[in-house]
Amino acid sequence: MLSRRFSYWSRIALICVTALVAASSLLAQDSPMKRGRKYKPPPETSKITVQVTKKANGKPIMNAAVIFNPFKDGKDIGNLEVKTGPDGKATIDIIPTGSLVRVQVIANGFATYAEDFQVDEPTREIAIAMLRPQEQASSYTDNTGKESSRKAGVQEPARPKSTNSTTPNAAPPSQGTTSTAPKQ
């Protein structure tokens, strides 16, 4: 009789334990367990269009490098470079809204341009008029409005004319050696 009672209670205990395990696994699905990273939506972005023209005549400059360097909350986000098209426009649409953007323009035959812009709106248009190279800036003098003393383009430095009338490929005579040419 003891064995029947024991087997009866052991069966009931086994059924209760099984039910408890099943219920706890169902309740565990609703528990706030952290698995991996939480989804963070990307920040809002702004579309920036830069129009690059010549200051002298207002014509667009093609193939100028426009470099964007955004800063968000004092943190450098990185550099992005876009070339201008035939219309002189460069467009980028991945700059975070609310960031400070340093825009730098480099065009062949023109002085480099750089300025910081605060981008708080969803679209921003920036017009940049490029100047020809000017006199080198100095912190000791006022440089505003000075024109360049050199013309645009590649220029060779001025070299003094030699006073010796020898051919340009002739080697200069060496000092301290005697000539071994036959005498006539």
C-alpha cells in the first residue's frame, strides 16, 4: 500500500513540475531580457547644394572639389568630398541636421575657399564665388583687397643669366687637375 501511495504522489508531483516548467517558459517570453543592441534610428539629415562660380564673370566652375567636414556636438563625423558638375553644383544629402559643417572648395587656378555653416534646416543652398589667387596673407599686415603680383598658372622662377659664354651642357673645368691633352 505504501508503494501505491508513493507512486500516486510521485505522478502528481511529476505532473506539477512539468506544468510549472511549461508555465515558466511561457512567462519568460514576456520578460524584458536584453538581447543585443537596441535599435536606434538614424539622425535626420539635411540636403546641401553648393553652387561654385567664378567671381569675375559668374560662370560655373566644373570639376571643383567640394569637401564637407561636419561636426555634431563637438565630435568630428568625417570628411566627404563631392565634385561639381558642368553646372557648377555639388549636392550631398547625408549631413546630420543641427551640425556645424566646414565647407572647403578647391578648384584649379583659384584660391582655396573655406567657411563654416550651421545647418539647422532640411535643405540649404550655398553660393560660393571663387577668386583668383591673391598675395600671400600675413598676420602682420592688412591683406584685404590685395591683388596677386603673379599671374595665374604655373610659373618658373626667374633665374639669373650666366656670364660665362660656354655651352649649357659643358661641364665646368675641375680645379687642381692637369690637362692630359697632347701638345702640338
